[in-house]
Amino acid sequence: MLSHNFENTVLKSFVKTEKGGKNNVRTEPQFFRKNTMKNTLLSVLPFVMLPMTPTLSFASDASVVQSEDVKQQGATVNPESVSQNNLASQAVIEQGADKSIRLYPKSPTSDFPNPVSLDYLLNELPVQSPAVFLQNARVAQKQATGLGIESIQSWKLDLEGRLSRREYSEEAQDFHRGALHIGKQLYDFGVSDGLTEAQQQEIQSEASFQNFVLQTHKLNVMQAFFNVILADFQYRIDNEQMAIEYIAYDKSKDRHDVGQISDVAMIEAESNYQQALLKRSQAEQRQLSSRVSLANSIGFAKVRPDEMKMPSLKAFSKRDAKALNLDDLYQQLEENNPQLKRLKGLWQAQQQRVEALRHLNYPTIRADAWAGKLSSHPELREGNWRADLSIHVPLYDGQQNKSELMSAQAKAIKLSAEYEQQAQLLRQQIADIYFQLKLLKAEQEANLVFGDYADLYLDFSRAVYENERATDLGTSMVRLSEANYRVVEWRFKQALLWSKLDVLLGKTVNLSKDE
């Protein structure tokens, strides 16, 4: 049965009257503070039975939003251990991924909470983001390369052995060898030190970027979570509108049967109903698709959350867009943005690498020592130990060193250009967010007025109906649902804009504290 459950307390966490001093400050429209809509609707609209009609309902807890059709289609979670899977995924990376190529589990292994909160998805659910794992792998790869570079000037200890025969002075003789070797490159005019410092700079740049990737993942989860709730609200609106059009169509058929209206008028009513039914069907699909997107965002594709807790976003309402200055934001962006800091660090590392590669044609000095059976004839030739101090002077390498230097220089130029390009894009993003934040207050006022209008018009339509006159009470209730939708959408937009600004300026996604 088509359900039109207009619980006014659905946004209880958002909608309050702030009392302070002598006056009460109205923060939301009146329609959120009345308790007459449900009774009015149930007494006015004799909604008909329709097959396959999903309903949107609100649980007894006003902060929980759910969709019954999605609940029936939701996937069942198989019980395993989330924490163990998360640790196992990290072990795969540490062990060289030689046992498995999957870096995260297919589904959470403990019971998924229902209803689910945004705070749980952001702070308690183990992070299963391929982007996060990819960045972790980049850091591990850089660290592995750094170990290889550091080993160039490290001590080397190895055991040399040989079983051999040779001809010497027209005589076949043994030429065996068994010795312990120790060696070290002593000096290469700063090549190894420069490459090591460059690699360490790259490791630091990539490691500091890990938190930004995580915060970006959280922003994606926030957006997907909000989309689910908005899809449920939109379905509620379209469901109500479809019911109204169906009633009008049903009355048109009765009037057409007795010859009160023409065929054209009856077909028009049917067309309006079919269009409304199509919109309702599309909204129903968006309910499911938004949950699929949320499941994909959190990294558990087979888990489709059913009921959603309305998040508390009070911290964002305390922040004042009037205090923002675009030039100051640009300055903070240049100083704190993780993307720019990463590119700047990589460019600095590449500059160090270029300086190191300029000395590739310089000599290298190393020391080596051997102890043991260096020859089958130690008394005559090799003896039992040997110590060398050697120098290697490159004379001609077919321009291989020049090629490496030119490639490094080109990469440094590329990184510089990428930095400038990224800075331009980020400045535009900051500007877009800045102007949207500046408009939030005006949008809020428009929503408040529209809500008051919807509330008063509903009272007017109800009064007309009670006097047994023609009325558009159903349309009034749809308008009231639209006012609800606008307020919720505005709250979500406010939270996302501030969160995006925070992340771009190097901060973290935080739902509970005012920064």
C-alpha cells in the first residue's frame, strides 16, 4: 500500500528552536515543528492498492531512514573477522604479495550494523579503499628502491668458492679457491649520497600524501552516504505525486464513463499518471543504485546498507563563511595542500637526483679484502690474504650517463609543470567552494521561506477540504515533502563544502569538532 508517513520528527537532530536571552531564535521553518501532517494525510487521501509498490518509511527513531524495498533486496553478510582480514591484507603487501593478489576482503566479516551511521563508516569500519592501498604500495616501493641505493656504499660480505683446473707452464694443475670477501665503495664524488637523499625525499613526499588519500576516500563515502538519504527523500516525493496522479486518473475514468469529459481529457490524465509512475520507478531505482554506490565506496561491494542514521552535522553550522578570504585561502592552499606539497617534494628530490647524476663520469674509489685459500698454490702465487684499494675512472660509455642525466632533467621539468598545473586546478576548486559557501546563507533563507509557505499552504488546503470544497491538499503535501528535501539537501551540501575545503587545506574530515 502506498505509504505517506509524514513523521515531522525525521530531522529532529537538525531542527530545533534555539532559546537564549529574551527572544527565541527560529532556526528552521514552522512545518518541522507541527504534528498534524500524519493524521491529516491518513484522513484525507484514500490511497489505493497498487502491486509492487515499495514504501519509504521512517523508523521510530527519528534519526533513522530506511527503504523497505531495499531492505528486502539487501545482501546478507557472511560472518568472518574484519580486523583479521584487514591485518591479512597488510601482510600480503609485506610478504611480497606472492600468495594472493587481493589486497582487501570482498565483504566485511562481522555483522554489518543496521541502521548504519556515517561516523561508523568513516571512523570504525576498516578502510578498504584501493586508492589507499595503492598509495601504501607506492610508499613501500619507494622504500625498497631507497634500500637498493643505500646498499651501493654499504659494506658487502660474501664467500667466494671455485673448483677449477687450468694449464700453467705447460702443466695441468688445480686452480681452486675458497675465500671470504669484504668490500666497500669509499667515495664516488657524492653520487650515492645525492641519490640516497633524493630517494628519502621522495619517500617522505609519498608518505605524507597517504593521509590525503585517506581523507579523499572519506569524502567519497560522505557523498555516497548523503546520496542514499536524498534518494529516499526523493522517492517519498515522487511516490506521493504518483498517488495523486493515480487518483486524478481514476476519477477521470469514472467521469469519462458517464460522458462528463472527453477522450482527450481522459487520455491526458492517464498520460500524467504514467509520467508520474515513471518518475516514481526511477526514484525507486535510485534508492537501490545509491546503496550500491555506497557499498562500492566503502570497499564492500556485496553489502548494501538498508537503514541510515541521520548524521549530526551541528559542527558545520557553527562555521562562518563571512570570515573566509579568498586570498588567504590561496595562501593556505600553497602552504598546506597535500597534493602541492607532494609534487614540490618530488620536484626537490628530482633536483637532487640531477645534481648527483652530473658526477657519474667522476672516478670511484673502493676497498676490498680477501682471506682464505686464494689459490691451490698459496706458497708460490696467491697466498692466504689480499687487500686492494682500487680506483675506477670512466673514459667512454657511449653517452649512457648523459642519457640518464637528460632524462632526469626532463622529469624535473615535468614535475615543475605538473605542480603549476595542479596549483591552477586547486585554486579554481578553492574559488568554487568559496563562492558556494558564501551563497549558503541565502540558500538557507530561501529554504526557510519555502518551508513556511508549504506549511501555511497545507493549513489552507486542509481548511478548504474540511469545508467540503475542491482542494489540492495532495499537492500541498508533496510541496511540504519537497521543503523537507531542500532542508536536508542544504545540510548535506554545507557539510560537504566545508569538508572539501578542509581536505584541500591539509586538514582531516571531522564531523564532531569545529575547526
